[in-house]
Amino acid sequence: MQLTLTIDGKKYVVDVEVTEGEELRMPASFPEPTSTIQSRPVIVAPLQSPAPAPAGDGLPDDKVCRSPIAGVVQRVNVQVGQKLQVDDLLVVLEAMKMETNITAHTAGTVKKIMASPGEAVKGGQALIEFQ
């Protein structure tokens, strides 16, 4: 069965299937709307990752490894005095049931470890300091 609908002055022809055993009841006419709904375009900003919290600890970013996300420290894979190369594994964080590997962004020596396993950390929080 075909129906013709007029919406906002535009005519639409739709096919309607009536299954066996069902009866199609159509009103003779539809009431006029009592109010008008006006639509507006929705402007959506591009999805961006939240920026890590600004560092308030006074440590220079080139000498510290910061947590890129909030999570719980699962493992710390370095020790004070250990020499590091770029991309050496420093810390493993768990966030939303997923593990995130935090690696060294610079070569150097571990000066201070500021996180321990089981500790909850915030995005932007300093985890490892280098010398």
C-alpha cells in the first residue's frame, strides 16, 4: 500500500506493508498542529583530547615524564640512577581497564621517582624526573 504524506509543503510517497492478520486503520484526517517546531543547525566542535593539567610543580618539561592521562600506576619499570634511552619503558598506567605504557621522551638518568604502584595519578602529574 502506498501513502502520500505532505510535510512542510513537500510530498513524500511511502510504501507501507500490512502484515497478514493486521488491520490498517487510517484516520480520515489529521488535526492541524497547534505549535510549530523550528529546527536550527547544530554546530559541533571537533573532538579533541583533553589537555593534561598544567604543571604547577615547577619542574621543566624536558626533565620530567608526566602522565598523559588520569589512571592508576600498575608498574614502575625504572630505578633511581638508571640510565635511559629514548622510548625505554618507564611506567605502566591503567585507565578504563586498559594499560598504557609511558616511555622516556629523552635520554638521561632517573633522578627521582614520584609515583608508586597502586597510586592514582592525574593527567599532567609528574611521574619520573630525569637529570
